[in-house]
Amino acid sequence: MSSIVTKFSDLDLTKTYSYSDYLLWQFSERVELIKGFILKMSPSPSSNHQSVSYNLIGCFYENFKKKPCRVFEAPFDVKLPIKSAKKDTTVVQPDLCVICEESKINENCCVGVPDLMVEIISPKNRKHDVQTKFNLYLEAGVQEYWLVDPENRTILIYTLNNSEYIGSKPFMEGEKIKSSIFPDLDVDVDDVFYRVK
């Protein structure tokens, strides 16, 4: 039986863990479990990251407020079913996610695959979002994955098609994004990067 862990330094980073272990961690650092392995997240997002997140929440709220889908923002746990890993060993905290099946949502997390996941890239997590999460979300079957890059002021959208992601062109300021899986979701790129320096 696992016990409560109050210091990140008490964890063995060479060991694999499960969601049950994860629930016993009571330290301040934010972490994700990637196929059982711990990934320490950035301690605090930048003001640009937070502005983009806030702006996207506003755009998503207007679209989804009268629909059965729900929008969640980090920190919110998502337990992803990954075929190449043991059960309950992948827990991520996307910057935003949209979940349309109420049965996937419990008091603590989403159990299953959200319909849409958004990651806002920061210089420290670029490789994680562009490679690691891209591959995880593809394997889990996330229908649409948005990569938002405040530094370059672009948004890439990956849509699942026959077990492969089809990438969009980079959307830039002055353009409008149209979701493939949510036909009513139109987002002005200018709105996403509003007040971002």
C-alpha cells in the first residue's frame, strides 16, 4: 500500500507510478504522469500564457455555454487510456479541454478522452507539448488538439483522421479558426492573442 508523500524529493523518478499513487501526493509542485513516469511541470505560467488561456476560455464559453459539452482549465486532471502503457498510468493537465460526455467527468478528473485538448506552449515546455503530448493525444484518440504558440502568435490544429493527425496550416492574427469537430466553434486568432505582449 502506498503512503502519502509530502515532498517531491521523496519520489523515485526512475520508478513508474499509477493514478492511485498520484492521488496521495501532497506537495506543491505540479506533475503529470506519462505512462507511469513523473514529469515535473513549470511552477507558474507566464502572464502571456495566462492571458491566452483566459482569452480562449472566453471564446470557448460563448460557444459551449448552451451545449452539453463542458470546458475545463488547468489544473484539471485527465486520465488518458494509453494502449502502450499500464492502466491508470497517464495523467495530464492540459491547459484547456472540452468534454462532451458527462459520464467521463467525476468530482476529481476526466476519466477518458476529451474531445478537444489545448496546450499553450511556453519556452520551457515546447518539446513536451509538441512531441510528447502530441504522441500521447494521438495514441489516446483525442479528436482535436490545438497547439497555441504565444511567442510566434500562431495556432496549429491537429485533427484525428484514421488514427493519424492531420495538421492545419499555422493560423495567424487576422485569421479565423474553424474547428473540424465543432462546426459552430469559430475563433478569431486576434481574440486569442488579445493583450498578449
